[in-house]
Amino acid sequence: MEAKPCSNSLAIKTTHVLPPDTNAFGTLFGGKLMAHIDDIAAIAAVKHARNPVVTASTDSVDFLAPVKVGHSISIESFVTWTHHTSMEVFAKAVTEDLVTGERRVSATAFMTFVAIDENGKPVPVPSVYPETDLEKMLHENAALRAKRRGERRRHSQELAATFGTKYAME
């Protein structure tokens, strides 16, 4: 498989924030923003792999600024790193006051997707290479993030085994 630049997977989504998408404080529900991020990050992963993908993990979604009703939210994402069948995708959400034009980064996230075939089995993905300084910075630190993801996953598996399927109060 031929390696692809990070820029080939760039995906962007802009949405107008309306009252049904907001909480009692007039700001976008965090879960709604997370759904938008997952959607556009998955599109970036599919563009890179040219196969269907499933979300394997979300490292973090850091909410940095509120997204108010009437503003827009633009999310851009791209593949920063690959490993056999998985892809790390970076996403950045920017909110804009459509009246004043003021823009703020409202969230950042790293997610991992796995490419799958028609039977739901993982398939190899092309490697990715950075071109810009930002892409290079994200690419260079990706192996460390992947190591931390693995450690966190093992810890989560231990917790799942400890708690099992019974409700906590049973």
C-alpha cells in the first residue's frame, strides 16, 4: 500500500447551533459535540483507509470554550498516524459567533478508528506521512499516545473483569 499524506484525509463539517441542541445554559450539549466529532473523524478515517471504519477509542475530548446557541461549530479532522489496521485522528472544533465573527477553539480530540472489511474483520491501512509543521508535531507524538491508549485499554479491561456484568449494587 502506498503511503498517503495527512492532508488527503482532511474532513470538515460546519453546523449551526440551534436551541434543540443546547442545554439550560444555552450552550451546545457536550454529547452532541462529541457526536459531531466522531462523525467527522470517522469520515477522515474512511477517506484515508477507503474502507468502512469503527471507533476503537476516544483518548479525550477537551472542552475549551462554550458553544452558544446561534453560533456555528466547525470541526476539522485528519489522520495523524497509522498502525497496521488502526488510525489515529485529530479533531479540532472552532465555534464562531456568526454576528461578530469572533472565533474560538472550543474542543480538541484524538480518536482511534479501525478499518474493517465487509465481514467486520480488521484490514490493513496505508501509512500516513506529515507535511506541515503541525502534522509533523502530531505525528511525532503519536506513538506515545498509542502506548498510553494501550495502557488505558488494559486498565479498562481489568475494571470490566472486576465489575463484571452485575449492577454495582447487586
